[in-house]
Amino acid sequence: MSGEEKMRAKKDKATGKAKEAVGRAVGNESLTAKGRAEQTKGDARETKEKIKDTLKEK
């Protein structure tokens, strides 16, 4: 996994968790949903990079 993409994935996950927590704390469902979506984006980016790495090894 490229270092830059790995960092982007981790950043997306962390930002998403923060948004979700703040959204829950203030009762903002929209912010909570955006946080979950951002976490999912980070997970997808991480999975994509892992697949690319696996294919490169073969």
C-alpha cells in the first residue's frame, strides 16, 4: 500500500469517527451520517490499496 494512500485512508477514518461522535453529541443526524460515510470511504480506499498490493505480488 502506498504511504500516501494509506495516510489518506487513515485520515478519512479518523475524520469520520470525529464527525460521527460530534454529530451524536449534538444530536445532528446529518453530521453523524456524513461521519459514517467518511469512515466507509476510508475503509474502501484501504481495501483498494490492499487488493492492488496483493495483485502486484503475484
